[in-house]
Amino acid sequence: EIYTLSLHDALPICRLAGGVAHDFNNLLSVINGYCEILAGRLLPHDPSRRDVHEIHAAGQKAAVLVRQLLAFSRRQELHPHVISLNRLIRDHAAILGRFLGSAGRLHLDLAPDLPNVRADPAQLQQVLLNLTLNARDALRRNGDVTIGTAIREIKNGSNRRVTDTPPGRYVLLSVSDNGVGMDAATHAQLFEPFFTTKDAGKGTGLGLAMVYGVVQQSGGHLQVHSAPGVGTTFEI
Ligand code: ADP
């Protein structure tokens, strides 16, 4: 069975989180800034150095999280360029494959003559990374992850049941895995900030929220097909 999600459901909470993240970001700048001042003032053998270092490391981790929050709540500035999606994927295939490690194999299925897209390459890279890491975490034995591109025509009237994407001709980016898939309850909450089914310390629940924000802000559309025991495909 294929589930789809109306993306509009997640918007109000994204805005709320974005407002909090903005203020939080300012506070973190103060914490991290004073850490640096303090560290500079301590002598090399001062026993407090390690403590200050720990505070600073935690502060910087928090700053990364806040950046993700800002990204999905549309408050992060994007720098869009006209780019070749195929080239972006090829350029990052090696590193993405390394992230998969022994969990599975990475395949590319790239359409020739793909039109360029207008998007922020650094953010798209993050999107690819988040989707690949999620795919990795879902894999079982003989895991396969495929990053694909295609031209997708959404016709008027057709497919209305399974997509809320307006009719038109689109460049499609997909990331598929043959992992555990997800049930309807997970599928319904997927993009919610802090929603995770992973163990504490493993998942932040911000990966897909970030993906959602970047796609929305870039004027794109997002769909997820998943079936328990079969796998998951994200289509952008
Ligand atoms: P995190 O990865 O930190 O848990 P995400 O927002 O990236 O946060 O993902 C939220 C949840 O969505 C995951 O915990 C998982 O339950 C589910 N999920 C995401 N991608 C997949 C996938 N490819 N296969 C199965 N479940 C997935």
C-alpha cells in the first residue's frame, strides 16, 4: 500500500519552531562567543580549560541543530543557482557511498539530457545526505539505495489521487531504498520537527524537517511512497 502526505499539515509548527530557533540562535552566539573569550584567557595548564572546551563543543552542536531548524522554517537564506542535478549527484556519489558503508550499495540511475534546476547546491547536498542517511538506517541485508533523476510529467486530472503537485513538467530527484519501510503512523509524522523512531542519541528528528524546508523554499514538491517490509522512495 502506498501512503502519501499532505505537506501543508506541517507548516504551522515549522513557523513556530523557526521563531524560537531565531532567538535561540542569538543566545547561542553569546554562549559560544564568551566560551572563546574565556578559553583565550585561560593559561594552557588551567584545569578549567577542558570544561570550557566541553561547553563550547556542546554550544557548537546546538548551533548546528538550530541551523537545521532555521532551514526548514524558511528562515535560512538560500543561494540558488542554475545547476545540473546529475553533476551534483555524481560529484557527491563517492562520499554518499562512504556514508552507506557496509550497510548497502549505492546506485545511480540518472536520466540523460536532464534540464537544469534552480536551487541552492549546498542545501541540495544536505538534502541528499539526509535522505541517504535515513535510507541507510532503514536497510536490512542486501541493502540497495538508488539516487535517481528523471523528467516527470504531471498531467491535469491524472495522478490527482496520489499527488498534490500542480500539473507540469518537472525534474524529479528520487532516493529509494529497499529497507524496512514505514507504517502509516510514522508516515503521517515524518516531516514533523523532532519526530524520530530512532534511539536517543541516534536520531534528532530534524533531517526530514530540513529536507521539507529546503524543498518548499525552493518552490519544489515532495512525495513519499513507503510500504512496510518493502522500502521507501522519496520523490522531490
Ligand atoms: P531522524 O533520522 O533523526 O530520525 P528524520 O526527520 O530524518 O529524523 O526522520 C524521521 C523518521 O522518519 C525516522 O526516525 C524514521 O522513522 C522515518 N524515516 C525516514 N526515512 C526513512 C526511510 N528511508 N525508511 C524508513 N523510515 C524512514
